[in-house]
Amino acid sequence: MNRFKTSKFKNTTPKIAKKDGWICNIRAGNIQSLGNHIKASSELVAFNIDQAGGGMLGVTSVSPAADGKWTISQLPCHGDLVTDLDFSPFDDALLATCSADDTVKLWRLCSPEKDQPGGPELTLSPGLGRLELVLFHPTSSGLLAVGAAQTALLWDTSRPDAPLAVLEQHDDKLQSLSWKQDGSLLASSCLDKMLRVFDPRAQLTPVQSVKNMHSSKGSRALWARDDYLLTTDTHRGREVRLWDSRKLGSALGSVSVSDSSG
């Protein structure tokens, strides 16, 4: 008797929407950054577009208008490439962006049928050069994690003059940041092939760390359920590993996803 249950998703196939449900004519371009190129709240979708040197975003609604069509408005938000973006979990219209121009900006978006704001609600200037990552805290309104080069910062937007905390510098380029769902821990992946877990309330140094990747190319860490983390890298194809953050000595398991590019 097989003690492992057969997954109910084993033979599922994706259902692609009909063409009248597509959002077409988007010039997404070829954005080179470590962050996200598209993000959505329950009401709005924001994404990179190939205009203004990458410093402009497109904004549309999650659902089409009454005529069944989507309206796309443009938001010129940075003087250089927008490298990452994130919606607030507390406000569907509040968008954070970071850029190669060394700024983080908060935007109060409106319906795509209207003109988007002419300026940000707030601008943060860490002074670290090109910024790569920005991420809202999942349970504390107005708290951001910001990644640049080898440094991760925590910033309280109600006190914009200086970061709330600067975590211990990584040994190489920071590649991803991910908050645990309850906001207690912050995970990072890095070009030095290390997975680090921080408890920013207790200390600025990692509470756990482990060499988790065979390749430094394209690594990413993401909190899964409860205390579990997923990491990816591209050693002999794309490999996904599952970790228990309470004991990072070795991965719980791994799976090779694909050998193809794209």
C-alpha cells in the first residue's frame, strides 16, 4: 500500500482565458532587474512598460469596464528603470516603486479611466545607488523592506528621514527578499549562494543561514506556508527546494522544474 496520497493536481491543465478576456497591446519590453515586473491588488494591476527608459508604469483594472475592455493609463514615476513594485496589503490603491535612480516612491493610484497622480505621496532616498527590491510588510502598515546592492533596509514611511534599521551587509549582491506571512521574519537570497533568515525585531544579523544553492544565477527565496521556505536556482535546470526555517541544516526536498530557458 502506497502511504503517499496521489495529488489531485497531478493531471490538471491550465485554462487559458478567451481572447476577449486578454489585456492586449502592452509594450512590456525587456526589463532587466531582480524585482517584480507586474503586481496586482484586488482592484488594480501595475506593470513595467517599454517607455521613458523603463521609468514608466502601466496601470489598469483587474476587471474590464462595462464595455468589456480594459483602459490602460500611464504613470511616469522615475527618472530611470523601475526595478520593483509592490501594492500595500492595507490599501489597494497604494503602490511602492523603487528604481535605479536611488529612490523609493509611494503612489496613490486612481482608476485607469482617470489621470494618474502627477507626483508621489512620499519619496525615500537611501543614498545606496541602484535599488533592486521593495516589499511592504504584511502586517504592519507603512513598513517597507528595501534592497540595494549588498544591503537590506527597513523603512517606516511615517518617519521618512532615515531607515528604521539596516540589516547586516550580505557578502555579495542581494537577489530577493520575502516576508513571512505574519511579518515576524525576513528571508533573503544572495549571489553568494546563501539563504538568510532575519528576525529584525531581535537583531540585525541573521538568526539562521545556510548555503542553499548550487548556482548563483537567478536565485529567489519565498515564504510558503507557516515556517517553510521555497528557494530556486538554475543548477542543471531550474531547481526548487523546500526548507524548514526552524532548522536550515539541509533542505527537506527538491524538484527539478525545467531545463529550458524563458
